[in-house]
Amino acid sequence: MRGMDNNAATPLIEPLQRIASVFEQLGPGRLDTLSQIYAPQATFQDPFNRVQGLPAITGQFAHMYAKLHAPRFVVREVTAQGVVGWMTWDFHFALRAGAQAQCIPGATRFQLDAQGRVIDHRDYWDACDFYATVPLLGAVVRRLKKAAAAT
């Protein structure tokens, strides 16, 4: 992890660093570690999904590992202010084995409970970046993005 905000006055930094570490080490055989960072009734939202509860959140990550080849997160920065923490990251993956590796940048807003567990997780990333990686659909998305650009 790079760019950690080491402000000792911010009580969220330590739990956020622990959360970032779990994400960087997460894999299909380590989904049980999500119970260390999420409260039982936590919510998770990204551009495609909104779920509540640890089993549903774990299911989202299991689905990601089942559908993508070698997905992994590289955390770039962790910051906190008040009761809200942010983590910026790069998501590396391929659509299938042997396919071109992809990287999508994103950010996550976390709200933590008094025990330092995630109660609200909201991902922010450009879904068009993902669609652009899909064969056939990607060409259409890239053309649309180019046409919409102010140039």
C-alpha cells in the first residue's frame, strides 16, 4: 500500500489500513477474511450492485472471482476524515485466462462502526471502463466515449 495518511489523530486510519490489507490479500480461498472487516448487516454498493449483509457481500466477491481471471486490488491511498474513510485503488483482472490484463482505477468510501468494522461500503469507478474491456461491446463503448469527448 502506498500513500497512507499516517495522521495519528485520525482514529480511523488503523482500521482502514487493516481493511486495505485484507483487500490486497483477498482471493477466492480467503473470502472468510471479509468477516474480520465487515459488520454483519453492512451494505455494499458499486455501479452494478447494492446488497446488505455479510453473506451477500461475500457472495459479490465470490462472483467476481468466479467470473474474472486473477482479479486483485492494489491500494494506492487510504485517508480518513471524521467517521468516513476513503481508499483509492487499482483493480487488475482479465476477462479470462490468456486475455489481455486490464486495470480499472477506483475509490471506496467506508463508514465504520465503533469496533472499526465496515457498516457502509460504496465503490466509485467508471463502469464504462469495464464495458470497454468486453469484446464487441468494448468497441461500441470506446466509440461512444470518443464521440462524447470534448476534444
